[in-house]
Amino acid sequence: MTTQLQSPHRPAGRMKPHRIEFYLTCIFVYLAPMNVLQLPFVYFTASDGFACICFLTMIVHHSLNVRPFVGGTFLWVIGLSTMIGALFFSSLVAGVPARGLILGAQYFFAYLVVPLILLTRNQRETEILLKVYVASIVTVVLHGIYVIHITGETNTIFVSGNGRLLGLVQRINAGGAVMALTIPLVLSMIRTKIFSPIFGYAIVVLITYGVMLVASNTALSGLVFGVGLYLILSANFQRIVLVGCFVALAIAALSFTDLHAILPEAFQRRVLTGLEAGDISEAGTFSDRMLLNSEAIQFAKDTMWIGLGADQYRVISQYDLPVHNFYLLIWNEGGLIALVGFIAMILGAVVLIVYAWQLNTLRSSTQAATATLAMFLFLINANAHIYGRFLVVPMLITLSPLAVALRRLELPKTRIEKSLSAKDEVSLENR
């Protein structure tokens, strides 16, 4: 009597549809940063289309796992529901329910549908998705180098009039933020041997140069903050010595180098000038952002319980612009309850990280997830609404190895173990 062992992940009859789901997920992840493939009348990208098809396929084949954040799922869902509910209620009171529905649907898709797709894969698929996402960011950077340094474009859909990279992301500051969010992930993939050190550090250098092409003070600050936090969390004596030697060599090399000859012109004008002068007001549009923040703080006093409604901040602002600070914007448009909901949602991700921190085998991935989540919270301090999947995917995909490992710990005896037990019983009977 023989016993066949089946995969613990899927029954044999469901392997084909599961592969289709996974291929759709890979396409979704690869296209996620590429807002250039977007409908002109609503924010819906080619990546979103593949995500919708994948999600529907998962529902049809009953492969949907409703606990993407494992132990933190309840907090995440309650927080998201509170934020969306408060935003819609405020929009209803303001007389713009349609805008409330549209904005709520965008946040629902970004923060619930996308996690259900990304955070419910097995370990092998998750590692592939990490590689696919890094390949996507490398594609974005290489395209940026091409349009700026080879074709020399200015004032096109890919390069702004002042030479800053819009690229495939079609955003300037947010595009730089997406690149910066990827670096802790790459560093973690080096430590977990998914990437070789030479290949991985080459990618880090390339992405860092991409941030310079964007010439965003916010993205550069986020990069320094996130990488610094990751290095602190993962520090040991050997790494401290290596980082110290690298910094010393870098300083020595830069002291004999004309930075103006090697750095992008836009970066020199917007970032390097302020750094050299030691005056942050000379770097970018810092003073303009502070004016918008001051105005938003004044408005927030009148929106404690009921907000202005979705997309209504710009209507009452004397600058005709939304405040580029998500915390202040969601408070003003959805009320304080909406902000509390967002904080509760983030705590769901924190719970996932706290559970994963106890596993030594996940230490590097957990450190990267912590640094990336902290960087995400830092960067949205300079962004308006954050439902764009291009900004959400790098944060979520860094959490995916944690969710996979914790979910495996929660599983009962797998099919393989059951099959082995059955085989042992047969052996005993035959004795």
C-alpha cells in the first residue's frame, strides 16, 4: 500500500487556477509603480485592473484568506472602516456624498483588497514577489536615467520643466518616496541571501541615484531616516565596523570629487544648495508647505467631530490646494475620528511586526518591515491622500514575509504530516 504526498499549499486539482492567481499578482506588483498606465478620468491603473482580476479569481476559487495581517487583522479592518466611515459621513453632511464614495472606495481597494492579494501567499511565492517588485523599481530608475541623461528630455510627461524626474510613476515627491521605501527591503534581501551582496548593493546605489533624479528633499530625508533606522535595528559589532569603514571611504572619496560634476542638475539646485548653505528654507518648497500646514492646523479646530468632506479642503483653502500632510488632511476632511481610525489601522500592522519580532528566523525581515513602516509614516507627512497603490504596495510587500511565517505557525497539522502519519500507521499494521 502506497500513500501519495500532496502539496501542503493547494490540492492538486486547484494548482492551475492558483498559478493563474499568482501570475496575475506578479503582473499587478510589477506594474504597481507605473501610474503612466492610468485612465484619464479616474485614478485606475493597469496594475489595478490585474489586481481586480486576481481578486475575483481568488473569490471564485475560494482561495481568499481573510486574515492578511494574522493577529493584527482585526485592528487593521476596524481602523480602516472607521476612517472610511468618518470620511463618508463628513462628505454626506457637506453635500458631496459622491466624492465620499469614490474616495472611500479608493482607500478600501488600497488598504483591504491589496493586502488580501499580497499578504496571503506562501513563502516561495512571496520571495518571487519581492524580486518582481524590486525589478519594477529598477525599471523605473533605468527609464529615468534614460530620459534624463540619454534623450535629455525636459517639460515632457516623464521630466518636468525644471528637470525633475516624473518618470513612469508620474509623480515627483511621491515617486522619490516609492524608491526610498524600497531600500530597506533590498538590504533585508541581501541579509536573507535572496540577493548576493554585490548585486544587492548595486541595486541600492542605483535606487539612491533614482531618488536624486527626482530631487525631492522629502524622499531624501525619508531615505536617510529609513536606512538609518534599519541599520540601528540590525546593528552588531561587525556591521558597525563595516558601516564605519564604508562611511569613512565615502567621505574620503567625496572630498576629492566635484559633486557638481556627478550629481543631477535638478538635485544640485533643489537639494544640494540648501545642504551646502545649511539653510533648510533654501531646499525645495519647505516654506510653502509650512504655510499650508499652519492653515490646516487652524481649520482642524473646527473639524473635531465632523470634517469638511472628501476633497473639500482645497475648496476652502486660500491657496486652492490640499495640505500636503496626510495627517492634517484626513483630520480636516474626515474629522478627528478619521485620523484615529487611520492610527488604529496602522497599529494592526504594528501588531503583526511585534508577533514576528519573537521569531529569530524573521529578524532581518522584521527589521526591514519596521524601518519601512516608520519611513512610510514619515513620508506621508508630506503627501496629500495616500490611496495610490504605488505608495501602498512597497509598505505592504515588506510586511508579507512576516504574515507568511506567522500564518504557517498557526496552521494545524499539514497534509504532509497527516500523510506521513498515515504511512506510519500502515507500516505498524504490516508488522
